Amino acid sequence: MRLSTLLLISTFLGACSSDSAPVFTDVNTAIDQADSAKSAGDTDLAKAGYEYARDNGDGDSRADALMGLFELGCAGADDDMAFANFETLASSHAEKLTQAELKRMVDLCVTSATVETGDSIIDYAMQAFPEMKDDLTNPATAIEKIRTEGPGADLSGLGYAGD
């Protein structure tokens, strides 16, 4: 009886652990699946797809994957992940970091309370586009307020709805 019980338990545990990491073979498909997974809240699948595309893609697809990983970092309030992917974007795909994109990214940092990454994006934007100074005033103020008051700081007066 004991042997059969152990076999039954080990078979059950083996079946439960048979979930394996997704296998991607195409960069564009990996990004599409990662985007869908991110929208559905499946961060593990999204991260796996973006990492595959980052590691196997080139040019635009690699930049898209890095942006997806940045967004996942923000969504999970993972400042280190967001920063690492922003830093790689800035160093290897700076042409993708337009004024509008940088503003979108810093706003994402504000709403996710990834303040260190937000500071870095503001610094980068000010060096690359000094004319953005006025556009970055509210995000910079919001980041400082989050830093001093915490992630629950009321930012509604700065144009961040829902706070």
C-alpha cells in the first residue's frame, strides 16, 4: 500500500510540475504573445516573450522587447527592472526615445511609483531635449512627492487622475 501511495503522489506531483517555460522560435511572434500576455496580466509569459525577443531580435524588435520589459518593470513596481531596461534603451536605441515617448515613460514611472527610474528618465530627457523642461515639471514634482509621502501620495493636483 505504501509503495502505491507514493507512486500515486509522485505521479500527481510530476503532472503538476510539467508546466514548462514557453518555447519561442520567432521574435515577432514572441513579442505579439508577450504583448497579449501583458494585457491579460500574465507577467511570466510576457517577460519570457520579451526576453526571448531581446536576446534574439535586432533593431526595432529588440527595442520593442526592451520597452515591453521596461513597462513590465513599472507595472510590477520593480524599479530595478524598469531602470535596467530604460538604460539599455537609452544606450542602444536612443533614436526610439522621442520627446513624446520619454514623457509617456516618465508618466508611467509616476503612476507606478518607480521613482529612481523616473528621475533617470527626467535627467536623460533634459540632456537630450532641454526644451522639455516645462513638460517635465509636473512629473518631477510628482516623483518628489512620492519620494517624501510614499506611493499613496495624492497627485491629483499635478494632473495624475485616480490619485
